[in-house]
Amino acid sequence: MQTHKLSLQDKLPLTCSRTGNCCHGKHIFLNPWELASLAKEKKKTPREFRNLYCEFGGILLQFNGKLGWDQKQACSQYVDNFGCSVHLGRPLACRLYPLGRQLQSEEVHYMFQGDEFPCLAPCPDVIELPHLSVGDYLKGQMTDAFEKAQDAYLELMQNTANIAFELLLDTGLAESGDKATLPLWREMGNELPEVLAERIGQEWIDCLMIPEISDNNSSAFVEKHNELLQLKIQEQFGSSQTHKEIREASVLVMGIALHLARGLGANPKDLAELWIDTAKSYGAQE
């Protein structure tokens, strides 16, 4: 599929026609800040919102509403003849649509995929509406706080994976000739999200997806979440001594990183292979 990279000055038919067609048949993955934002707008606790409207411990928004455009089911938050019931709390993927976003070497790129602009098939009327620059569209969609949260969670994901590396490489586990840890990392990278969520367990899924943080600033929210996760990991695994205990800790922590990665739109399989190759370059074996 062709990818069209965009500049902030590029003008496109980005004025929404308000048909709601794009609220059908999607896969909207969530980070914990987005889940909290949706819950606040719905006047639910994050736990309540997750249990009612999300899959896999909170990383995927349910699309189980009425059939609509192209016989696809509506988002669980879509209301007929009204639209999005949580519009002010909608996640970044909804704010960006039909654009995609990629952070690469600390530089952000926007794009769309396909032979034609994605809105044209479901909403051909957009071609008659005012064209907006990418920069103006992003400003109107108020993406800033949500982009900051997304990037901060990518860093938190890597921080968590780094702890799994440290448990493997800095404790003597890898030097002991351990060949069991990396295959387990690979196994988790290939697992279905519901299987990985079950492996991680409810306590850690709750810590990952519904942290007890009430800060309305996205960057501060993620910073506090990072601190909470690292503290919990230290409390639970800081006294691990046997190779078996350390291996189990490394696998669990890597599983948390991979599960979060899926919620951030990354590919856990590719990440697991990248992290396995990195660990091997430092002497780990499989």
C-alpha cells in the first residue's frame, strides 16, 4: 500500500462532512492516558470505562455498535443522529483520522495510505468542502496533548523493556548460559493480545492501563505512571535472587512492554525480534 508523506503546509480535503462513516469498522488502540480521557468524558472511572467498552485489558476500544457504513459495526461510543458521545475525550487516532503519524529519530511525520485519500470513498462530499493545511487541521483537532502522551508512552515502553534487559544482562542470568528467556520474549511477541494479557495477569494489567493518577496534564500523567510502574517492579522483583526468579521477572516485565506497545500501535512481533537481537549483541543466548 502506497504511503504519502505530508508536510504541515500540504492542503487536503480535511474538513469533516459529519457523516460518522469513519466511526465504523475501525481498530482504535488506546494508551492509558487516552483511556483515562475517555472515561472522564463518559463520567466513568477508568476501570468502569475499560470494563464496559474495551478489550484486552484496555488497549482496544470496542466496535460493537449498530451496523452502518459498508455494513460495519459502529464504535461503542457512537450515537445515531448525534455522533461521538465522548468527542472531547476522543483518542489521538480519531483526532488524526484520516492521517497517520510516525515518530522516527525524534522527528514526527504525518501521512496517509492508499491510492486515494481515505475520506473519498466513505465521504465523497469532502472534496467540495474547504481544504485545510495539515497544520491547521491538527490545531483544530487539538492533538497536542495527545501527541505528547503518545510519545511519552513510547518512551515509557522502552524504559520498561530496558528493565527486562537489565534483569537478563546485569544479574548474571545471561552469563549463566540461560537460553530460556529470549524464546519466551519471542513467544510473547507472537501471542494474541488476549493471551498476553492473561499471561501478564490482572494486577499488572490494572497497573499498566488504569493507574490511580488524576493529573489532567498528559506529560505529567505519563511521568507519574512511569514512576508508579518502576516502583512496583522494584518492590516485586528487587529481591529476586535465583535465576528462575530473575527469568520470570524479565519475562513479565517484557510482556508488559509488549502489551503496551500494541496499545501504542506498534507491532509486538517486530519489537520482540528487535529486542532479542539487541540482547544477543550483549551476550544473551537462545
